[in-house]
Amino acid sequence: MAQAIETTPIRDKWGARVFYCFDPEGHRIEF
């Protein structure tokens, strides 16, 4: 069964487009 991952909206940061999600322990992961 597939599960969705919640992410923040895509935004511009330091000349790149980024979005964030959080692991189960609460750490922020940047893509």
C-alpha cells in the first residue's frame, strides 16, 4: 500500500528551488 509524504510548498532559496519534508523523528530534510 502506498503512503503519501507531506512536503512544504516549493520555494526559491539561494538560487535553487527547494522543498522540505520531515522524517519520523522530526528532522527536516531538504530537497
